[in-house]
Amino acid sequence: MRNLKTWLLSSPSIYHYLRQIATGGMPFEHWVDLYGLSDPHERVADIGCGPSDILRYLDDESRPAFYLGVDISERYLDMARKKARSLGLDAEFIRMDLGRLPNDPGVQSELIEALEKHRITRVLLLGVIHHISDEAALTTLGLAHEIVTVGSLITSDVVYLPGRRLNNLLCDWDRGEFVRDEASYDALVRSSPWTRCERAFTHPGFSFIQYLHYRLAKPPDPDSFDAQAKSMTERTSSRRS
């Protein structure tokens, strides 16, 4: 069953539509702002970008100065390249297996070089950490922190929650083999070198599904990530009502 699911979801189109159906619609139009993708001052690295569905919601005036997409699937990267090209977005896409990061110095060097080359200011790990081990996650968080120009990093993952049966059932069905509970994600982030951490929950069209986000930063950040997330959640709920 898992092999069939993996095969089906290897298609960017099937992945997009099945996810929309299963979640009641992903609020990408709000997440664009939450993740800094509408900020022309940001140079964003989207690690584990998949087909970069969120790029559909960029416009000419609200977009990052640069977008770096990194993913293990060449099929997903091909779709992401087409989206970026159609937008005229300054972007580059590279294939990389994050699972190899802890033990492969070559992959570590490749990631560091890409982040430094493009002077990345913000790293996104959206739906990534629940797919990789603690060791791989900590290596990724640590490498991003080493880059001088990177000031912040945002994660987003499904999470097991007490008493949330439908949410937890979807976690069971997820392709990720490392879906964690809230305490385990917290412990992972605390073990990273990032000194400032804010958390927020959001939901897609179906409010019983919860995503746990972390925004990690180096210097004090005047923007309230939690306030942004709450505002996004309110707009998403209003749209569904």
C-alpha cells in the first residue's frame, strides 16, 4: 500500500490534487506572506520544495528577490522550473537528497555552496522535517545556521496531537516516516544552534488538520510570527465559512 501511495504521489499533478482534496485546500495565498515569499528583500531557499505549488500565488509586485528550490525528485523540480519560468522569477533548482546530509560531506558542501552563492537570507523547510531523521534534520538546521547571510528559517510539519483523531489519522497516512508529536519537534528545535524560536499552528481548509510551524532566527526579530499565523488562520476560516 505504501509503495502504491509513493508511486501515485511521485506525479506532481496527482500530488497537487490529492493534497487539495485531503486537506480541503491548502491556503497558499496566505502562506506566501507567512513564509516571506512576498517580500522583495528576501532571497529564499525552499529546501524540499517539491513542485513548488506555492509559486502559483506570487505576483509581479510581491515576490522574493531570488528563489532557490531544492528537492530529491527531478519530476517535481521540472514542474517547479516551469512555474518559475512562467513567472519570470529569478530562480535556480537543484536536486539533493537531504537524507544523505549527516554522513556525506559532498552533499553538505553542495548545500552550503548553493546557499552562499545565492546569498540566501531565509530558508524554508516546509513539510520536510517529518520526512527525515533527527540526525538529518539537525544537520540541515545547523548548516543553514552557518550561512552568514541567512537570518531566519521556517519549518512546517504535520504533528500528532492528543485527542485529535482525524488529524492523527492523516499523520498516519502521510508519506513521512518521522512524523513527531509536539514535544519531539520542540526537543529537536532546542537541540539546534538557532537561538530564537517562535511557534505557531495553522490549518488548511479543514480546520481539524493542524500544521506546526517554527520560525527560527538569529537576531531579535520585530515581527510577530505568531500574530501573522493567527491572522492567516482567521482569514482561512473566514474564507471557508
